[in-house]
Amino acid sequence: MATDLSKIRNIGIIAHIDAGKTTVTERMLFASGTKHRAGEVDRGTTTTDDDAEEAERGITIYSACVAFPWKVASNPGMPVKQVEVNLIDTPGHVDFTAEVERSLRVLDGAVIVFSAREGVEAQSETVWRQADKYHVPRIAFINKLDREGANFDTLVEEIRDRLGANPVALQIPMGLGPAHVANPFSGVIDLIRMKALTFPEGKEGRKIIEAEIPAEFAVDAALWRDDLLEKLYNYSNELMELALSGEPIPDPLIHKVVREATVQQQIQPILCGSALHGIGVQPLLDGVAAYLPNPLDMPPVEGVDPTQKSHGKSKKAKEGEPELAKIKRKPDPKEPFCGLVFKILPYKTGDLSWVRVYSGTLEGNSRVLNPGKNAKENVAQLWRIHASKKDEQLESATAGDIVGVIGLRDSVTGDTLCDTREPILLESIEFPQTVISMAIEPESTADKKKLSETLDMLRKQDPTFTASENEETGQTLISGMGELHLEVIQHRLQRDFKLNVKVHNPRVSYRETIRTAAEAEGECRRLINGVQHTGVVRVKVEPAPNAAEIVVRAAPDHGLPGEYLAVVMEELENAAQGGGAFGFPLMWLKVTLLGGDVHETESSEIAFRTAANLAFDAAVREAGTVLLEPIMKLEISTPDEHVGDLVSDLQQRRAIINHTQSRGHLTVLHAEAPLEKLFGYSSAMRSLSQGRASCSMTPSTYAAAPDEVLKRFL
């Protein structure tokens, strides 16, 4: 029997590294009764960090999915009593941000975890922006309130100021800090029911004791409740009318308003606790059940009709190209099936593809269509996923489900699957470009083929990992999002696939753009097999620093007939995706087809393809190219006494210090520096700060490389 869609919660746990995401997940599994004992990150015993590399490093590298039931525990007045939770635990390290990207693409809601000591960190901002991008409603959980230096009030302000959010506290902590301080963290105050909640059994139990608010916290609780209600007045006339008339406001009405405003992304409810010590996790799960959306709350998924033909292959619509008809699918088992592949894991028995089902019903041993590749796929088996492994074989999956599929051959991450009779193409998943490369080679020639096959498999599994062979040197280059990313790949090759490989120094992924605008003409007049081929193409190239990608378009008065326009646009796109003067990919480029000349008898497709390439190359040469290097954004948190040494070291690395910020006894340095100068920076930073500083890096932008870098390629 299909699960009631109103009882499903598809959520993700997202945060900066070490904020406590995996511990929150473990406590949720324990609180729900799914586990009889909660695992610990430091011991490598957690459910979701089940990879050997994750257990060894104590960090999440791969997103993992768990499912469990939850019955409301701490708040009997909530409108929802029981739900089925599909939860994805995601990494917090910037090198693995693609795992967050693909998870948020298919989830309905999210819990973002903040450390009460460290506050809003760099990756906190990144995952918040990713959630904004996919319009994901979220609630915030302020964790680690039992840590020295924890500050609840300041963090709520940071969430508002740094993230542009609208946080609404539904709970406040009773005390702050560890047991040895004067007023340690001991529990939470529920501002809706105005009750104090304590958790006497700590991490070993699930018991909650509800009591009246202690006198020392009563004034603060009253002020925070007034603040809560004042913010909610903006979203409910009924609530405001009750307040103006002096009548009591019923709890169910507050829950209703909070839920509606959260689903509409107008507010972000704030809950708090300490996951490690089992404080506040059950109320957090109650909040997931009460405030985050179910599949029925989400708008119908929208795609396009792939049966319509378009001219050329550009992602951007061009002149004369029809706009594809849009199609919607409601989250209803009776609708035609459609789903999205968002992750692939290799198995000896066949790849396990994670699929979010948006509409209809997917059955095992059936056939579906991949409209992006116009290929039919076999769905041999369906599995419920637990962590990263198959857990239970299913006969079917319906709208709202997240399942593992075995049998797909051509489908990759971001591909749509749909009913063969009712095609629809959903928006794919965009991933950031790689920023670092290194050469890799097997120790023996016998392993060369195995290495190639293994890299192909890893590339299919991880969209931000690429591997290619340099035709000139014969070297295999692997590229990723950072040093840790490539280090993990290297360890996997050695540990999981028994491949001994040699690696060479990392290589930065430079880019190129053009210096100025230029126009050029390409003319083809060739005799091929006794047949004259003639064509002339005129193009203009110009810098486009604000463009997210290369833009190729045709001027309205280009004058080329349709059959030649399509091939010229295709050829210009291919040329623009190629390398510039130094052999690196071009970016921030706008290419405009100005026009061309057609001969009555001698023009041909071959001639116009050749002319388009000649015109593009000539225009780029005329415009001149600029070498671009990747710039990283740094956020370094260090004790005050080490600031001077770290600033001096950063200046030697061509870094620019944008600003500094005091955070308790720590100073946070916000800087930007070229990636080339940051190899090995983590070790240098630890050495300079006696191991007390921490750092996060995120890709920021590209900037013109200085002459010292340029000389290497001349």
C-alpha cells in the first residue's frame, strides 16, 4: 500500500564541516528507534559515514540516505503525529560540495546545522546559497551549545545579517557552555508552549522531561516569545487580530502559521540543542514533521517536451529557435511517471542509481525512457537505500519516494527518466568546474587498461571529477575540486581497486578570455574531390565578464538560410568550448554571428563549417587572449596571538585580506588568494598557529594571471 504523501518528509542535513551534521543524523536514527545505540564520528561507527575513508578522517565525503519513521515526541499539540522521513546526510567540506548540490536538487526541505561556537562559517554561506538556488525551505538547528564559547544570540544575528535570512526562534537554550561553567547548558525552552524541556538520560536515552520555565530564564523567554509572535503577525491576520483583542493565541494556530511561512520560504525556524549529548534532537524531529514540506506542498515539477526539435545544440535560446513547450507533473501516483537520477554508485552486480520519483509509479522489471539521450532503459530492480547500500528490494516506488535502481546503462547524474509514452525532460543538475589537476599513471603497463576503466567509473559516479589523456604527453590528468578531493580519489584507487599509481604535482586549471572586442571574416574556397566548396562567415567576439558561461548567438540580420545557420552556430559553439592561445578553455566570452555569403551553386555544409572555424580563430587572435587563474576565498579562524604570522604568510602567497572579524577570543581573516599559492597551505597554517587555526577555502572567481605566471606558457 502506498504511503500517504502528506506523511513523507524528504530532507537533507547540510552545514559547514564539523558543525555536527552526521552526529545529528545518528541521534535522529537513535531517537526514532531505528538504531539501538548511536554511533560516534570519532570512532568511525556512524551509519551514514560508512566508507573507510570517512571513518578514518572523521568527516563526511559522500552523501548517504537513510529512511526512518518518526512519531511526534515532545509536542502533543502539533498537527502532524507521525511521518516517514527520507534523510540525506551531506558533506560539509568544500571539495565535496557537489554532493550537497545534487542532494538539494531533489529534496523538499533541509535542516541546516550551525555550531554555536564557530557561528556562520564559509561553507554555511555556500550551502545556504545552494538551498536558495533550488528554493528549498529549511529550518536551522543551533548545535554544540554545551561547548565553551557558545553564543546563541550572536549566532541568530549572524544568520540574519550574513545569510540575508529571516530567522525565527522557536526555542532558546537554558544556559550556555560545558558543565564546569557557572551557568551550563542544561536544556531548551519551547517558546510556543512556554515549557522547559530537559533530557536527563543524555546521549544514552530518549526521555524528555517537561516542566515550568525556571525563574532565572523567565524574563528572557517572555522577550523571545514576544519577538516570535511579532514576526508571525506579518503572516497571519488571524494571529494579529487575537493579539490586538488580548485573547490567548492557541498553539495549533502558531504551528500552522510557522509551517505556512516556512514552506513559502518566508521564515526559517530556529531550534537548538547539543546532538552529541542527546539534547534537543526529538524536538528537532518534531519540527521536521510539523514545519517542513511534504511532496504535496511542493509545486508540480516542470519540464519541457523533448519531442520538439530545435536548431543547433546551444543551451541558450538563439534567434529563430522555437521555445520548447513546458509540461508539469503533479506529485500524484496516477500521473505519468517521471524521476531524476541524482547519484550513481558502482556495484559488481550493476550500478545503483539513486532516483527521486516526482510523479507516477515506477515498477521493477519495467522499461522507462531517458529523453535527454532518447534511449530506453531497463529498470531491473528497485531497492530501498540505507546509508550507501541496498537495504530492501521493492516492487514499486511512487511519487515522493527516493529509491535505488539497478539496470540503467546509459543514464548518468542529472538525467531524467520518464514514461515511454509521456516524455518529459526535467532541468538537469549543474556542477561547479574543477579547479585543480594532477598527472597520474599506473606503476605497471599491465594496469593501464584497468586504470582507464576505473577512472571512467569514478567519473560516472562523481560529476566534479574528470579524467583525460594529454595527447601530446600521453599523461592521464585527473581534475577535481581541491587537494583533498584528489587525495581521496587516489586512496580509493589504491584501497578499493588495488591499483598502485604514481601521482605528480597538482596543476592549476587555468582559463582564458579575450582582451577586447574584435570582428573577423572566415572564407572557405576549397576543391574537394573535384567539387568546389565555398562559404564566407563573419563573426564578432567580445568579453562578457558577467556571463556565467560562453554565450553564442546570431545577429537578427545575419542573412544565412536555416540549413547553414544551424551548422555555423554548432561549429561556433564547439570552437568556443575549445582552448585559446595557451591551450586552456575559454570563458567570459560572447560570440555573435554577424552574417555570411552564400554562393548559388558552390556553397555547402563543409564550407560553412570551415569558414566558421576560420572566422572564430581569426577574431580571437585579433582580440588577444588573457590568461586567467582561479582565485579562492579563504576564511581563517585563529587565536589572536597568531594573526600577525598568518597575515605575513598570506601576503607572501599574493593574498588580499578583505577584512577581519572578532569572534570571541578568535580572529577571523577573510581573504582571497590564487589557488596556485595555496597548495599545502593547511599544513603551513597549522604550523604557524601551533595547530590552533582552522581554514576553509571556496572557489571565488578567476582573475588575470600576473606576468610571473604568464611567462611559464610563453
